Amino acid sequence: HNDMRARGLHSLEWLLQIQTHPHEGHLSLIGNRGWFPHGGKKSPFDQQPLDAAALIDACYEAYLATQEERWLKSMSTCFDWFLGKNDVHEVVCDFSTGSCKDGLHSAGVSQNQGAESTLAWLMSLHRLYQVSQESSLVEAEAEASHE
């Protein structure tokens, strides 16, 4: 069990490493126009909201398994991809409608807003809200125990 957990955490660390911009430090997802063949180069585009959402969930599970704060920071970095900390420096989500653009292209953000992308955005937003609520409960319990 511990070996499988260690391998899973190591794999997630690797995924985050290869999908972090080397100079700017933001999430730089593997694009679906070529992916990342073994021994080849990572495709920069098209980047998909579903991939950012999956990384957020994976980091949350890593946090639950380890209680290490670094996973919460990684969740935040992945979430920031939706907010414009990405390779084209444009916001992907739309706060006025609650929707999400379908991804990043080399020319910028896709103008399509599909259900899959919107659900990925809303699930990510919910996960970050959930973490903030859990953190608030832990802080409140800690304060209550010190009184």
C-alpha cells in the first residue's frame, strides 16, 4: 500500500514538473495537438480545462493522503490556469456567465464554451471552495482548543 502511494505521489510530482512553465512557474499543460511522445517534445497546444481540473483533484487526493501543504499550493497553481496564469496569459473562465472557454490555442483562448469545459471549471471552483472551508474549520477548531 505504501509503495503504491509513493509511486502515485512520485508520478503526480513528475506530471506537475513537466507541466510547469520553466521560467514563469505557471501551469503549462500538455497540448492535445501532439501530446508528449516518449523522447519527444511536449505539445504546447491545445490545452484543455479538463486537464487542469484533473490535476487539481489529484493534488487534493495527494493532500488527503499526506497532509502536506505543498499539495494545496499545487492546487492553487493549477486553479490559476483558469484565471490567466497560463501560456497565453488570458482568463479561461467567464465569471459573468459561470462558463469556461474550451481551451488554449496558440492564437489565444478558444471562444467556444462547451459543457465539458464549464463542468471542469465549476468542479475546480467547488474543490478550491471546499478546501478553503476545510481550512477554516481546522483553524476554528485550533483557536477553540487554545482558549
